[in-house]
Amino acid sequence: MSTAEHRLPDGPYDAVWASPGRVNLIGEHTDYNDGYVLPFALPHSTIVGARRLERPEWTVTSEQMGETVTFGPGEKVTGWAAYVAGVVWVLGEAGHDVPGAALTIASDVPFGAGLSSSAALECAAMAALLDLAGDDVPLPLRPRLAQRAENEYVGAPTGIMDQSASTLCRAGHALFLDCRSLATEQVPFDLSAQGLAVLVIDSKAPHAHVSGEYAARRRNCEEAAKILDVPALRDVEPDGLEAALARLDDPVMRRRVRHVVTEDQRVLDTVTALRAGDARAIGPLMTASHASMRDDYEITVPQVDTAVSAALAAGAYGARMTGGGFGGCVLALVDADRCAAAEAAVREAFAASGFTPPDAFVVTPAEGTRMVSR
Ligand code: GLA
């Protein structure tokens, strides 16, 4: 039983569902460019216990926030409960008859750390509400609905990666997702068999201007695709990258395009290495991805750059920021018996720079959306 399950107050509930947070092994800011991503699910999850109400009203209680929010059909909700209200809204839009419900939420997904606590909440709420409604929407169709809730109801212009990861990931695997066709492949990612581990370092950097910068990156990519006359930047082949860059006047736009095109290729190369059972080979790809996010996409901050450098200096095979950027977490691929040393090196580097001490934990790929028995 996870900590989140322990935290859920006793019911009675008619349905209890869990969805995890995620880290992205590689493929950042590629999802909204119709490209490739390779996330895996965290053992940390959000649990939603749902009880049917006989009136069209939703009451959402968050243990973490210590708050209850109530809303009726069509009502506009803001703050954390908007992720639940958005799901109620989008299910209605998609023609589902969502019964009124009292939802209780418990989570151990770190909040504001770029680990998709919001997608975990959306996906668990969706699973619980569909269960109450007696509707069986196939899992592969759910990420698009949850993304729509986030884009149109909450108003965040995110791609489809986080909701796909939270819904579709399988234990022991990374999810290779083509964000255009939505084709998936579960790529075995059992590091312990190779004596390796992924260390997650939460940089604790305060997220500033995240949503504005995210939207600006997305807009810039869409403008570039228009100028290059392709449906999306995914359609620029690595072979044609130099020619494409030569057609763009704006040096900032050129850097953004270079990141997206090279990052898509790094995802493909990572998948090839993992299929061949060579996890160490993905280290340099991770580190190159970080350099690209730092220099071309310009979404890193000193804390994450410091964490990456310190982990590499302590012997990590590769390290990179994961998620939308401007703070959040770093992943380091290390020998399993070097985790403590890598963590210590990062802590020391943070102390030397006067940064807030980071958090660090080792992760293994966990299961996506699942029913929790009570
Ligand atoms: C956030 C968004 C995702 C994706 C990543 C960057 O997590 O929610 O859709 O764009 O940033 O890869």
C-alpha cells in the first residue's frame, strides 16, 4: 500500500482509483510539436475515493490542502479543484452522464515539483467518476479528454504527455508515445537488473513565470512550423535541420526549433538503446538533452544546472532536468551503489551555492491508473 492510500480517510466509497505522477526520461517540449516522449510513472500517486450523491453536485475534499470545494453543473472553479471540475466538465462535453459525487483526495505526489501532480489528480478523478457513472472509456482514449480539461477548462496549454503517462504507464516500463498518432510502446526499463538506478533530485527552485514561458515556447514552435510550412516541428527531419534553420530569421526561434528536432531524435535513440538492453548508453543522450534545454530552449535555472553538473561529476552516466522547466526535478542515471554519493555531491553543491537544500529519492517505474480495492 502506498503512502497516499494510507492517507485516504476511511470511506464508505463506491469507487477508489489511483493515478501516479510521472517523470519523463527524455523528450521535453516535444509533445505539443507532435513528437515523441518517453515518460514513466512514479510510485507516488493520487487516490480519489468517490461516493455517489443523489443530487447534481460535486464536493471535493483534499487531505493535502485541508480544503473542501463544492460546485454544481457548469460552475467555474479555480485553484486545485479546477482539475476535478475540468474533468466533470469534459466528461459531460463528451456525452457522459456524470453523477453527483463526494470525492476525497489523498496524494503523495510532491506538489509544484514538476512531477505532474495535476495530471495525477485529473486521471484519478476521471477513473473514479467513470466508475460511478458505470461508463467504460478505454484507457487509451482518456488522456485526450484529461488534456482537454486542462487546456480548455483550467486554461493551461499543455501537451498530452502527462495525462498519457499517468493513465497508460506500466510497472517496469517506460512509455514510448508518438504524440501525433498516439501509438504507444511499453519499453522495458528494469534498471536494477543492470545494477543501475534513477535518482530524482527535486531542485526546490521556486517556479516563476512558468505558465507564461511555457505558452510562449509553444507559440514560438507553432509560428516556426508555419514559416517552415510543415504541420508541426516533428515534420522537420534531422537531415533537413540546417536547411530549415537557414529559413528562419529569428535566432531565438532557430534555437527553439533546434531543440525540438534534436530532442525528438534523442528519444528515438534512447528507445533504440533500451530495446537493445543497454541502459548505460542513454546517459549521454540525457546529458545532451539537458544541454539543449539549457542553451537552446532556455528553460533551465541555476539550481537544476547545478544538480546536473554535480551528479555528472559524481559519476552519473547522464543527467537532465525533467518536465516543463524553470525549476522542478532532475533525473540522474547512476550505478545503484552510487546513489548516496551522487545525492551527497548535489547537496554539497547546493550548499556551496546557497540554494535551498534539494530533496532526492530513487524511483522505479510504477503502474498507471489502477483501481484500489477497499
Ligand atoms: C509539462 C506539460 C507537458 C509537456 C512538458 C514538457 O509537463 O504538461 O505536456 O509539454 O511540460 O515536456
